[in-house]
Amino acid sequence: MCPDLLPAPGGEELTRGFLQEVVDILLGYISKSSQRSSKVLDFHHPHQLKEGLECFSLDLPDQPETLEQILVDCRDTLKYGVRTGHPRFLNQLSSGLDVVGVAGEWLTSTANTNMFTYEVSPVFVLMEECLLKKMQSILGWSDDVGDGIFCPGGTISNLYSILVARYHFYPEVKTRGMGVLPQLALFTSEQSHYSVKKSAAVLGMGSENVFMVKCDERWVSSKYTKGFLVINGMHNNGNVCSPVASLYVSVFASLGVELFNFKYLFSRACSVTWNPHKMMGVPLQCSAILVKKRGLLQECNDFGAEYLFQTDKNYDVSYDTGDKSIQCGRHVDVFKLWLMWKAKGSEGFGSQVNKCLENAEYLYDQLQRRTDFELVLKNKPEHSNVCFWYIPPSLRGQPPGPDRDARLHQVAPRIKGRMMEKGSVMIGYQPLGDKVNFFRCVFSNPATQQEDIDFLLDEITRLGDI
Amino acid sequence: MCPDLLPAPGGEELTRGFLQEVVDILLGYISKSSQRSSKVLDFHHPHQLKEGLECFSLDLPDQPETLEQILVDCRDTLKYGVRTGHPRFLNQLSSGLDVVGVAGEWLTSTANTNMFTYEVSPVFVLMEECLLKKMQSILGWSDDVGDGIFCPGGTISNLYSILVARYHFYPEVKTRGMGVLPQLALFTSEQSHYSVKKSAAVLGMGSENVFMVKCDERWVSSKYTKGFLVINGMHNNGNVCSPVASLYVSVFASLGVELFNFKYLFSRACSVTWNPHKMMGVPLQCSAILVKKRGLLQECNDFGAEYLFQTDKNYDVSYDTGDKSIQCGRHVDVFKLWLMWKAKGSEGFGSQVNKCLENAEYLYDQLQRRTDFELVLKNKPEHSNVCFWYIPPSLRGQPPGPDRDARLHQVAPRIKGRMMEKGSVMIGYQPLGDKVNFFRCVFSNPATQQEDIDFLLDEITRLGDI
């Protein structure tokens, strides 16, 4: 096989034939992923996969393989992977397999272009503008303010929110660095995502200067507030919270549900992270940072590279939006979202999100009824997260205390391990503060039905009672 | 149309039919993109596309559209876009349309998973390890050192290189921030990519603390050196270059050609940015940062989120590599590269890169022969970049000087504008320092042949002589 056979002049029939065979494999996979009778995964340990299984070897050759082998490689890659679109994939995100979203991503990769300029991405740049405006209007921001950009994931979006907040208060940081600034502090909920500390470290602010603020037990504040507070003087002089001169409020509404169902929370936000690749079911990656102050993103990040952002082009160069970004090359993440919005409408997204919330409520109801499970939070879920312990027979009736906790801590990991080896269902677990390992079910998979929730609980019981 | 028709139980036939129609559109597009008789683009100004063309509207509806309209939307998106796979797309990157790469990306989006843990990406995590090892061996790094991670683009990879360099010298920066560090300075070539300054701004180091070092006219040093230098005391005390206690050398080998053809340059590098989405022709995004000191990436970036990186899992959790990253959710960028490597072998990539270099040499030869063009650099190209001016009849014979420069500066943008409106070919232009606007041809498109280079020069002449 000639190494540059694909693509090649005269190779059109071969190209079509090859791609059609790949598509047939993918269509088969999609169909199988939706069947409850198929496994969620076919688990192998790292060393098993590395040693190679049947015809599947990870090794990279010097000489080309045949096209037949490439097709085998595609099949095997899917075979040993995890079916995130399976109705019983309830692990954390991403999940689901929206067919229009998949079609959007297939088109995106075929168009293979870059978001940095209008020149090479005319349609996608305009789609980004259109989506950002729509998202801003859902936040309740007026038409003549607001800006934003799509980013490679929610953590990078959160990094942007802190970056623009810092620039908003101290624009000199861009050229002169943190050295000329007073000590900065960042306030966030004690339950906030680890990306806040991670971003503080990347940005040179230091994770110790992130202050974790207590929030109520339902963790509501954790989801909706992240403060960026500039104080004068060192934070360790005991003067942390005073004077609260300015507060830049960023909201990390990662799942997306808040945006359809809790709009009232966004009025005070200076920036909002919104991840359509979570509860809206858009294929990974699709995340946006929305910034209320227009112009801030551009001023904070632009360096006007002359080889890309020439000002003497033949079109309106305000559409060369790439210099707002901290990236140069930027993947097109907007088309799949745009196409899904066309196919569902805002109402379709709304009902998809509601279905996730209904599933959370159903799980909550089931857990309340059963004696072999215990809820981590007694309140009815306001969101799509439901956290619970499975109490195996040996622990039932045992009084609370360190002894019971130590044993309960091992239950979820053990069941999860068995689940993966059996391949029947997937759900995450975690400890949190003084709470030992519990299962955390995040509903974002549109394929999940009540029967899958029943199955989950029964399966946990089966695997936990062994 | 029911908003959750896709995907839906019992909707399998509809799903297959819809996706097959999308694929037919894509196959038609791929076939047309390879034909020289088709246009590279069908140019429209932003306001024209925004107003809507025929049935194509960017607006996002509240109610769902029909599947027929979704297919029309797909067709129109491609119609008004730029065919980056066309043999005459010579604009800067990404270009080409490698069919195996496209197949890889189609599979990736169908698998729709996340690189953060082995749990949800067993095969892709191992592919990343395998690719990084192969790339390290190409750099000449021994098997028992070296680490790396795939990132969303070369600029983010460069940001990583500075981030880990800073951590290498001052690990306390992670927790305590830049405030407790001495003033840092970053040295780079005066011709280096703007991502160095951009990253310095993001990281809180400040773009003024990036010092641009002169390099020889062939810009060689610009491609291969980026120093990160820690000095004690303020940089403005006149003591910038002394004492050069430690130098952390990062190499930005973005195009990828260096890695096959100039291996000897990498022996001193502490980190290397390698973008397979450039000259290796892998669909965007595909970039890696390789770090020689194993463990540095993990130490620099980890925060051990307990909901993701539990240590009590049922498998070897050293394969949960996501905490090395500054992202949380991370797109799978490795599969398409892995599959292309299988299909071409290292030798296939080598010859693809050589073909780009041959094209550069051919263009250089043609430019030398013609009196209506002038080379920006007289030397034979060592790389795939060739920079040149077109000298229209009215400027031929005019003596050098500010007057000629001012007029020559307008030539390339004017021709580029006409080119885009005609849709016949695309090439970039830029000024650089005291050099007025020139065309910059970067060969990375494997579809480009010598006849396309001839066409380019003839077309410039045709459009420039009007």
C-alpha cells in the first residue's frame, strides 16, 4: 500500500469505499450502544490492553498497514472502549450520543478548519456570534452588551473568567505581570470545582490565595457563586475580607440546566461558564465563557499577530475574532451545537434538561423507599445530582461511628469495580469532606429511562451483597 | 417533529437513514474538494451571510426544524465555507483532508468520551501513552525519561512549556503565586510566535518581561529556541542577562517537519511542542507538549479532585492521566493521529513532509526564474515556508525606497482580496518588521502539486496586473 494512497488523485472510489466501511462500523456501534442487552464496557486492565488482544496492537509501525487492518483497528478501538451513549452509562460526563450532534461533528471534521479568522471560517465564526447572542439572551443580558468565546472545556472557560476579572481590575497585568499588582485573593465556595484552584495556579495567583467560603448543605451556593475579590495588602495580615472594594462574580453553570431553569441566578454575574457538552448532550468539547463587559476579552488577550490579524483585509476584520482567545489554532466547537439547536429548538433543549431532572427525582423517590440505601442529602434534588450510599446487609443496623464509616467507605469502590468488570452499568463515586465514599448519579444522558434507574439500584444490590 | 426523536427507542431506521444522508453530503464534499475545477471558496461578506442566503439562516429557533431542513443546513454550511482540503488552499494551517484522519475523527466523535480517566477512555489513554513514547523516541529521548500530554493547539502547548519551566525553578508558585517569586524573564527569538507573549500574559509574567533576542536572517534560531531564564532582581536594573544561572530551553517545532528532518536540534530541549495538525496533516486539533523531566507535568498541575481521581479504583490509577492537564474535560485528539500512523507508518509521514519541502523548493526555483516576483529571503528554503513579493508592472524598475515600499505594501492585500472573491486559490500575506506585505506560502497541504504552484504564480500575475 502506497503511504499517500489516501487521499490521492484517481483514488476517489477507494476513498468512498473506505469511508463507507468506516461509517457502517460506526452505525453498527451506535445501534448497539442504544441496546440495553449490550454491555456498557468490556473491561480490561491497562496491562492487558497494552499486551495486545487478538489482532489489536497499539504499536505504531514504520511501514503502513493495509486498509483492511485499519478497519479492524477501528472496530477494536470501539470494542475495548466505553459506550458513553448506552442508557446505563451514568458515570460523569460526557454521556449520551445525540445523532444530530454526531452528524455535526462529522461535518466539522470534514470541513477541517480553524476558528481564528473569518477568512478560513466564515460560516462558523458567524455561528459562534449567533450562538453567543442567543445564550446571552437566555441569561437575560441585553443585546448591546456581552461577549464570549467557545473554549476547550469548562475548566478553560473558568480560567478565562478569572483571567478577565484580573484584567478588569488591573489591566497592567497583561504587560507588566503579577509583580506590580497588590496581592490578589479569589473567593469561591468550599464545594466549587477544582478548576478554580487549578486556574489560580496556572495564572500565577497561587492556589493558597483561593479562599473557600462555607455554603449551605444543599451546595446551592457552590454552583452559583465564584467571587474574585481584589484586596489591598497581603492576605495573611488578617485583613482578608475587608475592604471588599469590588467583587467580580463569575458563575460556573457547567451543566447547563441552570440556564434553562434557574435564569434568575444570573443577573449579578460578570461572566458565566456554560458547557453545552454536559446536560445539553452536545458531543465533547463544547463550552463557552460569556463575559458581560464587551471588549474585555479582546483587550485582555489580543496581541495582534500580523500574519493572521491583518487590518488591511478585504472584509470587515472585526469578524477575525481569534485574538480574543488564549489559543491560536482553535477547533470548531460551534457547529454541532448550532445544528442541534436547529433540530431541537430551545424548547427541545428545555425538555431534554427537564427529563434529566425528572430522572433525578425518580431516583430520589426510589432511594427514599428502600431500606438498603441512604441519601447523602435528605432534601429533594434541585438539580440532576443524586448522592447516596448503599448499605450492605452486614452494615445495616450498625451504629454510626468511625468503624461503620471505615467499612462503608470501601463499599462503593468495591461495587464500582465489580460493575466495571461485569460491564453492566457505570456510575461514579467519591468521598466529600467528612462523608465517606458515596455513589453520585449525575443525569445528563438523554437515553436513560426509569427502567435503567431501577436496574442501577438492583444491580448495586446484587453486586454489593456478594 | 418530536424534539427527542433522535436518538429515540425504535428510531433506529430513521437514525441510520439520516446519518447516511449526512455521509452522502460529506462524501460529495470530499470528492469536490479534491477537484481543481471547483472553487476553493464561495466568498461572501459577513453581512451577506448574516442576512441569510436562499434557505440558509443562522437564526436559532425555539421550535425544531425538520430533518430535511437539517440536511439543507449541512449542505449550505459546507457551500459557504472554505475548502481547506482543496489542492489550491495554501493559506496557513490547517489544510489538506487526510481521509484516514477524517475517519479517525468520525470515530472519535461517535465514541464521545473524555480523556480525563482510564475508566472512561481506556483505549485512548493508552494510545496517548504510546504516541508520546514514539514521539519521544523520534526526539532522541531515552525510554526511561519523558512525559507529555495532548493539548488543544500549539499555543496551549507553548503555554504548558512556560508553565512547567516556571514550576521547575520555583515549585512554590503553584500554591503561593508569583508574588513570592523574584522577577522572571523569558527570552525568545524576535521572530517567535505570538503565543509566547500571549502565554506570558496569561501566566501573570507580563508580556514586557518577554525579551526578544535577535536571530539570523534565515530565522533559523526563531524556530528552534525559546529560553526561559530566571534572574534575580528586577529586569530593569540593567542586569538582564547576568547571571544566566539556568536556562530552560523550550522548542516550538510546530510544523512537525523538524521532527522528522532536523532531529539533531532537540538534544538540549527541556520541552518540545509538536503539532501533528500542521505538516503531518492530522485534522485540527492535534498538538502535544513533550516534557523531558518525568513527573513535572503532574506535580505542576495536579489537584487530585476526589470525584475523578480516586485512588481506590479497581485498576492501576497511574493511567488516570487527566490531572497532568490544565483542563478537566479533554477531547480525544489522539485517535486520528494513531490511526494515520497505522495507515502511513513513520515512513509515510516522512515522505509526506518531504513532499512539502520539495514543493517549497519548486516554488523557490520558479520565483528565482521570474522577473515579476522577488524573494524575501535569497537563500534556498530550509523549511516549508517561502516568502515573496509580486512586483506589478507599474513598480518594476522603480528604485527601492519609501515610495516603492508604500505602494508594494498594498499589492498583496489587494491581490488576496481579488483571489478570495474569485475563489480560485488562497495564500496568506503579512508584513514583518521593516518588510512590507509579502506573500507567505506554507506548504502543509498534501494535495498540492507542482501544477498548483504554477497556477498560484500565474493567478497572482493575472490578478495583480488588472
